[in-house]
Amino acid sequence: MDLQWRKVRLGLFTLAVLIGLYIFYSLFTSSSRISVTKSQSEILPDDSLEADSETGVAKVGELGLGTLEMAKFTTLNPKTKQLEREFGFAKLLHQQGQQWEIDKPYMNIYRPDLKCYVTADKGFIVLESGVSPPSPKDATLSGNVVAHIIPEPGSDVEECFIYLDDLIFVSNKSEFSTEGPIRFVSASAQVAGRGLRLIYDDSRERLALLRIQKIEDMRFKLARHYSLTKPDEEFQPSVQASAAKTEKPIASYKLIIDDNVLIETKDEVIAAGRININDIIWSDRGSKKSSDSKTSSARSVSTEDRPASRQLMEITVKCDNGIVVAPDDSLDIIQTVAKVSLEPKKGFDVNKPLGDNQGRTVFVAEVIDYSAQTTEAVARGLSNLKFYVKDMIEGDSSPTPVPVTLTSKTKTVFSPKNNKIVFEGDCFCVMNRMQNGINEQYTLSAPKLIVDLAQTKGSKADISYMTAIGSSASLARLASVRQDNQNLLGGIELKCPRFEYDALKQLFIATGPGVVKADNSNIPQPKKRVGRFSLQKPCYALVRNFQKLEYNLNTEQIIAYNDSERVLIDYFPIDETGRQQVSVAAGRIEADLVQTDSGQRRLWALLATNGISFRDHDKLFEASTLFYDDRNSIITARGDESMPVYFNGAMFDGLEYDLASEQVKNVKITGPGYIQVPR
């Protein structure tokens, strides 16, 4: 089975929030003293300034300050004394007390990894009282507010632009906000939304809250292959995860994408009531040495800079209630200030239609938690995964993929470290296949399902192993149902404590004690001759008491055995002859199958060993070994020293039973090869 799981890349959210954190932290956080640089005109002490009552122009006596131009406030790092920030404006337009209206305000930020230039058409600032020289306290930037981030050589930050209509800063809250639109643009990402609120915790020197109220459109082009459902042999830990080992961590953050989240790529769709990205480490890079921020050349990251072997993939993200970023230990801020609930999204419908997905993998869950450090994702509550595979029954001979749906009610865990997906709580795996106008539905259910993923691209299948684990209260169950025009034709059901599928060996393994039931009572009588014990005609069948049952798709062979007891098989034909139950008991049973022209499988030959008994109405014989040849409808039995052949109480050297004529004859068995199953 060449299972084509699509890549479900929740790593994009980690990238998005780290870009946002780094940008806003670099732009707006500093606790250093601001100094004033003179340019063209001396900035006078604030107590010498007053506004003209008619013009509003700042004046000192009769001298207006409308000519005050190119003022600049600078911020130095208190430890390194290097320039960190410049704030200035082109012209002072009006002044009233501590309030200044300015033209063409700007802010330049210099950091080891980047430079950022912020500009706007107008500005309104409030200066601190009793401070000389004057220092900006609160500010509002308005009209074409643009932030341009330029990375330094070797930086992990991408060149980008942020566009706002206005931006408000309140110093006593260390809060930046806007009710208007927000737009983020880079070579690999575009984000459009409305309503920003950012709060910085000065005492702890960290971001306290980042809230974007509405995400209208979020698009990314990523080269890295972060995936839930397929390991990437080129996967490397994120820059932030690596940096956390060598740099001082400031805080661990949580990113919440809230309410009706929809993520789409060309190959997959993820929908959830809420997605939480956890363990985002914000490290202290301030102590790193950097090149001169004024002379370092900028580097623009473009698609040409990316390795040619890594194809870019476009991702879109939408949600109804925006995004929130806050420290992991500040859940109260998320709920009270950002007003985002952390309660389970029990009302989210995981079965709702998501439109035409054109064969894409679809994963829907109530809540998804993703760790940026371990890359493990956990879907809590009800979840539903739909994907397309090559027909596991037909193998590589099937050209048309069939849909598979996996559902769990409690939890689904995607673990890249172990290359596993674990489904827990009333799990169902359903596969549908159409053949000759008949729909066959296969359902595997169990309290727990484990999917092992292939580790290399050269593997035949993306799934290497699947395990269904039952419990004392609920066994693993595999059922196959055939329908024609909504009429039930027949079905087979297997129940056992454990069921496994080995994709490489094409092997199904059922661990007992278990039972197999077949109900083909509604199928029509076959038009062509079929074997006496065929499941292609109206009948019931039952296999019980097996210790292990294996079905190999490559060899088309079924093996069932029990080392301490006998495996029991009962066959109940339904036809006009009124034949009754046929029973077989043996320590080991091997059945060879063959595929018919119609695509069905029928019994070709059967070998029962380790002591057998066979009962057909009034005929009963026991032996060491039994062989059934479906082509000739002949049963051959042989004995050994410990178990001779008995027919209705009489001893025989060997026995042949013609099922068509119901005749029994004594035969001489000369060698073991005579009754071996043909291969």
C-alpha cells in the first residue's frame, strides 16, 4: 500500500509568530534614557514654550517655532553605549503645553540582526513633564505608517514591510494599538487584518501581549517542510529552538489562532475551533556582537536565495477571532485582556463540509496544540482525518486512489520524533472502494490506533505499520461490508484484542483469542460454478479460537493457528439442497486464495494440520492432516502414529472425500508432498 499522506505543516505558525515577536520587540521596546540631538534649531526647555492663541504655532515671546526642523531623539544601549534607536520629525507644527503636533515623524531602530525604519505622515506626541531635555512619553503616528525591516548579513529575519493607518503608544501601559487595518508584506508572507494591541512588560523586559483582532488573509510561502503526517529527512530544528540552547531564554510563549481556523495548501486542509502553538522560546540576543548598524549592508531575502531543491509551498490561514501571543504563564491576560477563551471547543463541528477539496488531505479537530520545540502536535477532543491511498487490497495494481477517513473522540497525537500518529478514544478508520458497481466499505475500530510513518523517501509507503489495540471492554474490530444500490449484500467482521498491518510485508496480523464472522446470506446465487465452501454464494461462516491469524496480500495466503487448542471453523450454506453445517477443527490452518475475473477472492486450497476433525452432516472423520482442493472439490486426509485417520469410528490408512458425490474411499498415502498446499 503506497499511502500518500499529505504534509500538514503547522510549523508555519511558529514562523509567523516569531516574525511578529521579533519585529514588535525590536521596534518598540527600550528602557534606556532618550537624549536629544540638535539640528538647525535648538530645542528649548518646555517651560519656555507657549502656543499663539490664533495660529497655534509654538512661540517663545514673539518668535514662532514653525521653523523648528529635523529634531531627533536618540537612545543608547546602557551597557554598550551603542546607538539603538532614533526618533525624530521633519517639522514641529503645533505645540500646546507638553503636546506637540509634528510633521513626517520617523523612528530608526538598530539591532544586531536587523535595522528598522518607521515613517508616517503626521505625529502627535506628549512629552514627559519636568524633564530636560524633553522626552517623548505618549505618541500617535497617523497617515501612511510604514515599518521597513532590513536584515543584517547572516540574519534569520526576512526583509519585510508593515503598513498601518495609525499607531497609538501609551507609555504608562507600555501599549501599542490601532483599530485600523494592518498589512504585513515580505517575499514569503502576506498578512492582512484589523485591530492591533501590543503590551510590553517593562519590569520583566518581555512581551506581555500581542493581539490582532481580525485576520482577513494570511499567506505564506515556505521552503521548510514542517509536517505532522510525514517525517522530513531534511528536517532541521528551527532557528529559535537551536538558539535557545546557547542563548539566555527570556520567556516561553503561546500563539493562539482562534475560532473557525482554516489553513489551506495545494495538498492539504486543516480546520479547527482553535490552534495553540506552544513553547515558542524568546531568547536574549541583545548581548551579541554585531557589525556597525550604520554601515552594514542590507540583505533582501528572495526566492533566489533559497536552495533550488526546496520547492516553495503557498499556505493560507483564516480565522474569525484573530491571533493572540502571550507568555505561557500569562493565561489570565489571554482570557481577561485579549478576551480569548481557553475552554475546549466542544461545539466545533468536525464533520462540517469544507467545500471541494479536490483530493486534498483534510484534518479537522476541535483544538490543536503544537509544540514549537518538539514539533509534536496534539488534537484534543473529536478529530477527523481524511486522505487518499492506493487500494490496500489491490496494492500497486490499483490505479485509482480510494478515500480513507480516520476519526478519534479523545485525542490524536502527531509525533515527528517517533514518526508516529496515535489516535485515542473510540477510533474509526474507514476505507471505501468501488468495484464492478459494488461498494465495499472497510472499517477498522478500536480504543487506540497507532500509525508508524516511513522514515525515508525510498520507502514503498508513507505508512510503514498500523496497529489497532483493543481493551477488555472493547476489542479491535475490522469489518467489510458490500453493498449494491444501497442493498446490503454481505459482510465479514473480525474481532480480536490486537490487529496489525505491515505495509512493507503487505501482511495483516490478528492476535487472539478472536473471532471472524461472515454473513453473505443476502448475496445472489453465483451464475458460474463456485467451490463447496465459497463465500461468493449465500452462506454464513465462523472462525473462532485462533491464537494468531495472518493474511499475506503478496502470497494471497491466510494462516490461523493455536498452539494449545484448536482453531474452529463453521460453514453454513444457504441453498436449495438444504445442506447443513460443516465444521473443521485444527491446530493450524493454511488457506490459499486466488483472485477471480470479477476481482473477488475465492478459496483455492486449504491445509489443516496438528490434529484435525471434519464434520459434514452425517459424516465425521479425524486425522493428523487434511487437505482441500477447491478445483476438484476433493478432501484428502492422512494420519500418523499419534493420530490415525478415523471415518465415522472406522480406521483408515488415508481418506479421500468427494464433496460433489459425497463418496468416501480408502486410499494409501505414500508421502507428505501429496497433500501439501500448492504454491
